[in-house]
Amino acid sequence: MEGSGNDPRNFRHFFAASDLARLYKEHRPTYPLILYKTIAEYLGQKLSPPFSLAVDVGCGSGQSSFPLSLYFDGVLGIDISAAQISEAQSHPDKPRNVEFRVGDAFEIASGDSSATLVCSGTAAHWFDPIEDFYREVDRVLVPGGCLAIFTYGTLRVNSGQNSDQINDAIDTFINHNGATAFRPQKAEDALDNNLNYHIPYTDKTRVDSLTGEFHWNLNQLVGYLSSWSFYQRYIKSRPREADPLLQLKIRILELNSGAEETLMPVTFPITLFMGRKPLE
């Protein structure tokens, strides 16, 4: 692919890849239900349920969209990638009140004042300039409606005496010199747990107390990391160089005495930003 890895014009073409969409569907973690409950409670401070429409922008293969169906009459997932939307539409667990559509974060496919919530899960770091996204959000939201942006930080493994060494190996993979060139700055900030979104509403809040918790074996962990776009871009651009993810897998196998199926407690910090459109 031509141009800098941080050039926002490039990501549209990259996310068209069907192999990346498949990896998202197979390996991206879901978000905990407490996240959606927190968003619904924030909405409920000014608006009364039932809530009408939630629009999930940058929905990928639908992990962030499906739980919204518990709180909203309808959910619209939008993604720039037709391959991602195809994976989301074909998911066997897709709720009936969730639909998906190919669309752009800067031209949200929903009418003026049509949505109670616009959200984005681990995707807004691609929305550049994000001010254009904010303007579209304001157009789409009803008065009193909310924007919620949430993202995972760097995972941590908590598997006993070797946890520190495993996490050091993961950090070495994340900070691989060649691969970091393909990561936008806001993705760097998210991984460093140093991300900030300046939502342009006076009524806004930030929540740092949420976590995603899983038990993964080595193949699940490696599968998740393989779905990272910066890694996929790196290995496709440098096919003759050593694979940093394979090196990570070998290192964790050494630390786990060769046991690929051993379940490891994995924790993700989640940062949630919410802002409310004025009622008047």
C-alpha cells in the first residue's frame, strides 16, 4: 500500500480485505454488559426509555452492536468495509432488531435527529479529522441524545508466576519497530491507556473503571493479536522479515512449558467517553 501507515486516506482500502474481516469476526472480544448498562443509565438521566435508535459507527463484524439490542428498539451498525458488514450480517447470533449497512463515519446513514445514541467501539481512532465525525453525530442525535466512544487498552495476562514475563513479551510485540509505523497516533494512545476524546458537548463524562475479562488459551490470544490491522499491514509489506507474532507465540510457549491449551486470565482496561447533546 502506498503512503504512510498513519495516512487516514489509506485505511478505507485496507479494511476492504475479507481476510481481516474474518479475523475480526473470529477473534475480536466482545464488550462487557456493564458497559452498555453504564451508557443506558447515562442516557436515562435526561431521556426516558424505551430508547429508539442506536447507531454504531465503525461496527466491524458486529461485536459492539449486538448488545445494544438489549436497550434500543433498533440498532444500525455502520462500517466503511463491505467485507466487515458481510461478516456482521451473517453472524448466527445477530438479533432481529439489529441491521448493518456499509457507510461512512463522516456521512452517517441516518436522518437528522433520528438516533438516541451514536457510539463507536475501538474504531474512532480512524476517524480523522474527528471534528467531521462530531458534526455528523450532532446532526443525527436527538436533543438529549448521547455520543459514546469506548475503547480497549492493552491486554494484561494474569497467569501466575510468569505473568510479568508474558506481558513483557506482549509489549515487545506491540512496540515492534517495524509494525508501529502502521498504527495511527490515537491507536498508540489507546494502547498506552492515554487516550482522550474531546467530545464537543458541555455535559460529558469519562469512565475508567470498566474492564473486559476473559480466559484464553494461547491460540485465542494469538488470534486476537493477529486481527490487529497494524500487524496485518506489517506482515504483508515485509513478507521476508521475521514474524513478530510467531516470535511472541514461541516465547509464551517457553514460559508456559509448551502448553498451548492452558487457559490464561486476560484483562482489558476499557475507557468510555460520553457526551450529551443539549435538550434545547
